[in-house]
Amino acid sequence: MAVKYVNVTTSPATTVLIAKSRVVDGNISKISIANFSDHADGATVNLFLQDASANDYYFFKNVNIPKGASLVLDDNLSFDGSTYSLKMLSTGTSPALTVIIK
């Protein structure tokens, strides 16, 4: 999979990072989520797969990423892109998140 970059600056926001598709493969090796917000409370993030029936399968839920910090995932990330969408829910005051998917 090619590198994908997504900025998220609204809250609460559910962002589709990789949409379900017959042509999408979910063979990803790394996800980085950086919080470059100036707000002291940080951002609370959920990262999950969602199937066609809107069932959610979480990589993690309610993780706080402090301002200036990054969260990097590099294991057990592959999924069937024809069955699932990769989504992220972010909450917090004035979030400023950058997501990089490789």
C-alpha cells in the first residue's frame, strides 16, 4: 500500500482512513498518529475496523494522545479491505492530528 496522509482538525469526528473497497488491500505495516495541537488536554482517539453491518472491531479505544506526542502502531494491522473500512474517532478540544499510514 502507498503512503497515505490524513489531517483531522474537527471534534468529535469519525474519519474514514481507508474505505472498504474491492480494490483496496488492507496490507498496511505502520500507522502513526501525531497530535500537534496546542491544547493541553490532548486528543482521545479510537482506531477501529467497521464491517458492512456497522460492527466495530477496535485496535484501541479511548487512548489519550497528549499534545506534541505520537502513537505508532506497527504490528497486527493488516485486514481484508474488501470487508472492512479503517476508521478513527477523535475527540478533544481543538484537535490537530496527523495520521500517516504505510
